[in-house]
Amino acid sequence: MAPRLIAREIAANGGWLPFDRYMHLALYAPGLGYYARGDRQFGWRAAGPNGAGGDFVTSPELSPLFAQTLAVQVAEALRATGSDQIWEFGPGSGVLARDLLAALRALGQPVARYTLVDVSGALRARQQAALAEYAGVAHWADALPEAMTGIIIGNEVLDAMPVKLLARHSGTWHERGVALDAAGAAFVWADRPTALRPPIDMAGSGDYVTEIHPQARAFIATLAERLIAGERATGQGGAAFFIDYGFPEAEYWHPQRTMGTLACHRAHRVDDDPLAAPGEKDITAHVDFTGIALAGQDAGLTVLGYTSQARFLLNLGLAERMAASSLPRRANAMKLIAEHEMGELFKVIGFATPGHAWAASGFAQGDRSHRL
């Protein structure tokens, strides 16, 4: 069980564990973490006693129109970079890969290789079943090559990367970690003074809890280095599109956001207690898109654009696809763009290697890069 593993690591670490390490174990510990157990996290129905169903629904499961519309941008990116490869990080159930490959085939866009990268080996069998039709194209990678070319896709992958927690008490910043209570029976918060700070100056001295994202920024920097190396080695470019819920830094570290964005998902319900039932529910934090943009730029990538999911999909023709669809399919697709659903909370950011940047259609209208 994940709690026993975490308790042992707390003891081995002197009685205190940084939250990012706790989150990593709760989500990814082999065979025990939430994404490593082999049951179903993605699905419409709440999980039952046998593990069937799911805890949340992502855009690809919500509507096939998501992948069909995204395919327009991916096809354009493949042409702009001169590549025929796609990399998907955090592919989940494999539904996005399956539908994206089908849509690209319908658009006449060749894909020689579609590589899925997932820290959860338990999900691989489910992905392989979903992609059985594409056995010659779909491949799985356990490690990244030193040089990469092609188009990177990440849908709801950045929000699941472990974060560090910071807590300000009476004007003093602490790193929030996890310890065991006096009886050794439950996990509790434990704060230690730290030199870590949010990336912008937080005025005031009132109590404030928030997250910072060193792992997500390091991930983007690594991908940038590999894509640029691939461009130099082959002459082919690279691009990346990340779709997730989050904010630019001015909104993320707003004075009124005093409790941060950390949230847990289980049986289609949300709670704010990551210390309860670790390994049995998802733990996420909203994405700092300013930090993501800076990480890519600092490593040499060009930002193609940043906008809401609604505007991105509408720029790529979702409305026309909805008009040609059945009423139930239109209703589901509407959740992708409705402001009170996923349309505004979810954002899209795009990058390209320096020698292959272009005016990406997904950001043709409503680009918010100036707000990052």
C-alpha cells in the first residue's frame, strides 16, 4: 500500500518529506501509486468495487471532435517542421493517440512513428489495446533520446507533475512537507523555513499557501534541449503543444488565491486533502503557464502562442465540426469550449524550434502571449 511506502520514506528521511516527493510516491510509486496500479482512472462512471469506471474525464474521452480538431494543428505542424513523427506524453487511456492518428489519416497526413511516453507502465496494456490498429506506427519509450524531432503533444500532463508547496506564516516563508502524527497513524502537514519563494513578489505578510513548479519547468527545458539537438542534427524541426488548466503568473499568485490550486480527484468528485488515501486518488495543481513559457524560451524554443482551449479549438474549425455532428456529440463538444466548463480554464501553449517557427493556426485569433 502507498501509505506504508510513504511512511517508511518519511522515517528514512528524518521524519519529514517534501511535498513533491510525497506527491510523486502517491501518484507514481511502481504498483502502488495512483497511476501505477493498473485500474481505470479515466472514464465517465465512478469507479466501483471492482475498479471499473473512472475518477475523471479528459477532453479526448469527452468527445472525438477534440482529437479531430487538434489533428488540424498537428498536421500543419508536421508540414512546417518537415517531420513525420509525433510524441505524446502522458497518453492515459490511449484514446487521444487512436483518434488523432485516425484524423490525420483522414487528412492525408502521413505519420511514420507515434511514440507514447508514460511513467506508468500499468497503463501501457490499455494503450496497446486502443492502438491495436496502428501496431506498426505506435511505439512506447521508457527513456528519451538525446535528440528528438517531430511534434510533442501533452494533454493534462503538466498538472500531474509533482509540485513544491510553500506556506507563509506571519511574513515568513516555509516549505510545506509531510510528517506522521504523534501516534504514527496519519499523515500531517509539517512546515520548515525555506529560502524558496514564488516567482513574483507576494505583497503583504498574511497567511498564504501556494505551489511552485520546478519539475514542470525542468521537463520543458529537457524537451527543448532534445528538440533543438534534433533540429541541428537532422535539419528537421520540432514543435510542442501543451493543453492543461492553469493561469499566467499574475493570476496564479494573485493576493486572493491564498490557498493555492492543489486538488484531488476521485469518483468524479473533488477534494482538497492530498494527505487522505494517497495512491487512491489523483493529485493535481494548476499550471503556471508563464513559467512554462520562460522555461521553453530560456532553452531556445520560440513560443508560437498561448490562448484558451476554446479559442484554440474554434480557430481550428471545431464549430464547423459540431454543426455537422449529432446533437449528443454537439452537447459533449460544447463542454470543450463553454466558459463555465473547460473552454476558459484550460489553456494551450505552443512552441517550435528556432529554425522552424511559423504562424500556427490555433493561435490565429485570441493569442494571449502578451499576458504571460
